[in-house]
Amino acid sequence: MCGIVGILGKGAVASHVVDCLHRLEYRGYDSAGIATLENGHLEVCRAEGKLRNLEIKLSRHPLNGRSGIGHTRWATHGKPLERNAHPHATRRVAVVHNGIIENFRELKQGLLDLGVSFISDTDTEVVAQLVDRELLAGHAPAEAVAHVLPRLRGAFALAFLFDGQDDLMIAARRGSPLAIGYGEGEMFLGSDAIALGPLTNRIAYLEEGDWAVMTRAGVEIRNEDGVIVERAVQIVPAGALLVDRGNHRHFMAKEIYEQPEVIGHTLGHYLDLSSDTVNLPELPFDVKGVRHISITACGTALYAGAVAEYWIERFARIPVSIDIASEFRYRETPLADDGITIVISQSGETADTLASLRYAKACGQKVVAIVNVPTSTIAREADAVLPTLAGPEIGVASTKAFTCQLATLACLAVALGRANGTLSADDEQRLVHELMETPRLMSEALKLGPQIEILSRTLAKARDVLYLGRGPAYPLALEGALKLKEISYIHAEGYAAGELKHGPIALVDETMPVVVIAPHDHIFEKTVSNMEEVAARGGQIILVTDPKGAQAAHVDAVQKLIVPEMAATICPMVYAIPVQLIAYHTAVIMGTDVDQPRNLAKSVTV
């Protein structure tokens, strides 16, 4: 969740850009940089580490331009070195970028074939070089960007400055947020409205696929079809929270829609895209000899662990046992000498999970903690920490923390498979490529929002809801039911689809919605059989599937929510999006307190 800032100002902007970047530090970063136009020419200053290092450089070599862009970067492509820090620039254009360009290799190879030289290891430099080629061909800046954007595959937010164009900045978003700020004879750009707080309180948010041409006089916004559109300008209160809701009604909605960005951030931390390998931080123990894994957690984190059980057993062929932390800690579970324990917690302070960690360590186990707060107690006491890098999650019902846990666990499963020799180098490369498609596919799944909002008007009338899934979709069914219960207060239960006839089918009648999570995989036909059983009893089926599944499911469904086709490995992360949106929109219609549901706390520390 890196940060972007842009300013078309009246005077020197470098200090203001850095101040705005400080307001985005909560997102996390490992390098920073700015670019300004000095007498019409692009100048770039970058530094590894914290913003203080960039400020020291700027104090020695000040930049005085009136137009500037800045960036705080979490390393994705390439190590956190100065040459990989943003902005990336040619003589004609400078760019800052949040997100991941999935097809950067093929684009880069095409440029290399044309004799273009590269300085960094990043995917972002490819964008700069592509726009540079368009400018070199005689296109104006807006035309150059318009020609390049359709060639980029992935999730991204971009901001461009151009040599000799002191009154021009271009921005674009697909999957990563961007806000535009309006001033008097000035214009601003930021990843969050909070970044622009000291500069303006008039904010407009770019929508998915938008790109914007900014001057000091205003902005022209076009949608992904190139049509000029208007985006509402909002007044942001001066006392806005450090982490604001943006243009969303609730923090939960904002956090759902942040997922393409934060998943890209998390995957970038664990995947080395220069070699197509998983690059876990060095663990203080060898995982090669691990013969058994215990996973323990609570609530949503438990369901992330349940998905990981399928991944680890499939990729690494290591038996996995998973248990609720409150049970694990009390039943004196025997733990194998050649095993490890994985504990999962968003806050890193969950009382039962912390107690389970201490029990495992007392039994001589090595403990790996998957947490969103690296300074937490669980992180401090574990033998190894794999951070999820979701950024602050304000909504009590976990969304982006859940999918970032999944992303981290998927990378761990692949690493275990390589260590155990059950995955080849080709297998690892294939899986890395599949994982890197997740942010883009999540962005596509988010487009189901309006359809789900309409569907939820019917769902809100139900007293009970069933969720069904098979394989990794079974834990997702459990998570879907939990989300609906948490924030809408409608009773819901998740079941393995094969268990339908072992009891739950007794509940099915014409008033019962049944949400079926079923990607078109090798067990899809079995799930269709369960849907037939529901349909025969008048149940209202809501099928979440892909185009092949929608075509093959010859069962009347109240609604089909169709996500793109994708590799089975990443289905749990992408299918989490419609599951979360179902709960969110239903709760909004019910009029509940979505961000702070009754009787619940964000972190259970007792």
C-alpha cells in the first residue's frame, strides 16, 4: 500500500510533497522519492529507507519546481534500493506507481528488442519507457498515456510529469485508489484524501478505470472508454481521521475495495518477480524436515488457516491439523517434535492465539506468526514473523486482512513445497505467475458490487441463510456465513456441500437463500448435484462461479454472480470479494452499524 502525491502549485512544492508523504507513512514503505520540474526539466531525488533520508538529500540539493510528484514504495519488483525507488524517469517523462504490472516482462522484452536500456529491476520503469516511446513518436502527453494504458495488465495507480510541461500532470487508476484535490490556482493528487489534508478540503475520487489530465485550472477526467465524465467533489472535514473513509460510506467498504492494492503489496513482499520464485524472509529454522504443521487461530483468521490447509497439503504434501485457538490451548494437544505451529492474528494480540503460541513453544515447537501488526506481542514472541501488510483495518469485520493472510499463506505453501521437493522450479514459476494475477482479478470481481447490492435487497428479508462450498471453497463458505452474521445479524451457517444431506437440508424451503461458492473445477459437478437438491425443495440459490460454471450449472438460480476464470490456487482470494460484498450490502440495507457491529470488538484480548 505505497503512497502517491502530486502537486501543481504556485511556488516550490518539494517540501509540501514530502509533508504529504509523511501523512501516508501509516501505509508502510521502504524507499521514497520525488520528481519536480526545474526550469522546465525533470529532476529526481530518491533515497532508500525512511523519508528522513530523502529530506537529508533534499537539504543538500534542494528542488524548487512548482510541479512535483512523490512516492513512498514497498518493494515489489526489485530490492528496496535507490535505483528501484520511484519516481522512474526518462528525459521526457517521470512516473510514480502503486500496484503491479503483470505483463511487464513481455512489454520490457519488446522495448529491449528496440534497443531501450533499463536502469532498475522494477515493472514501473516499463511504463515510463512506453510513454517515452510514444512521446518520441510525436504524440502529446495525453495521447501518449492514452496509448499506453490499454497495454498494461494488472492493478495500478499512476501519476506522470512531463519535461517542458510545467502546467500538466496525468493520473490513472485501475485497482488502486487515487484522490484529486482542488485548490485556488493549484491542483493536488494523493493515494488518500488524508495526504492532501493540509492543502485542500475539496476532494474528488477517481473511479475504476478513470484517467485524468490535470492543470492548475482544473481537471478533465475520462473513464476507461475514453468518455469525459464528472466525479463529485466532496468537502472533507478539517478534523478527518488519519485513516479516512474516502468516498465510501463505511470503512468496511473502503477496505473491501482496497484489496487489489494491498494484495499486490503483500505478494510483492514475498515474490521475487525477477526470478519467478517465492522469496520468504530467512527463517531461523529449516523447514525442509518439517513433517507436520499445526495451524491455530480465531474467527476469520481460522478460516484463512483452513484454506491454507488445502494449499500446504497439496503443494508440500505435509499433513496439517487446524484448530480453534481457544480449544487448542486447553485440550493439551500433543505436538510432534518434527512439526511447526502457525498462528494467525490480524492484531497480533488475540488472547487465545497468544496463549496457543506459548503452549506450542512450551512443547518445543517452532512458531511462525502471520500478523498484520509486526510490533505486536505475538510477533515479538514467535520464532518467525510473516507480516500480512494489509495496512490499518478499521472495520471490525475483517476483509482485507483476511485476503492478505491468504496471500501470505499461499506464498508459504509454495515455499514449503519447494523446500520439500514436491514442487519443481517450473511448478513454482507457474504458481508465482498465477498469484500475480490476483490483484487484477480482484478488481474485476469488485465490479459485481451493483449487482450484489440489488441481490441483497432480497437477502435482507431472510431469517436464515446457508452457505455451501467444497474444497477450499468450504472455508470460504464458513467465512461468508460469519460475515453475514457479524454485520447484518441474520443467522447464517456454512457447510461443506457434501454435508447437505446430513442435516442442513432439513432447513431448506422456499424462504431459504442458499449461497453456493463453486468455481468450475474437478468437483464442480458434485456441487451441482447439491444445488439440484436445494432447487427440488424450492430453495433460493445464489451461485458464485465463473463463466464455465455459469454455463454448466443447469439449475435455476435466483442469481448468478460471475467472476472471471482463474487458476484454482487463487480462487479463495478472489471469491472472497463477492462473499464480502454480499454481507456488506445486506447489512447496509438492514441499517446496522457496519463498522462497529453490536457486541463485537476488533481485537479480542481477553
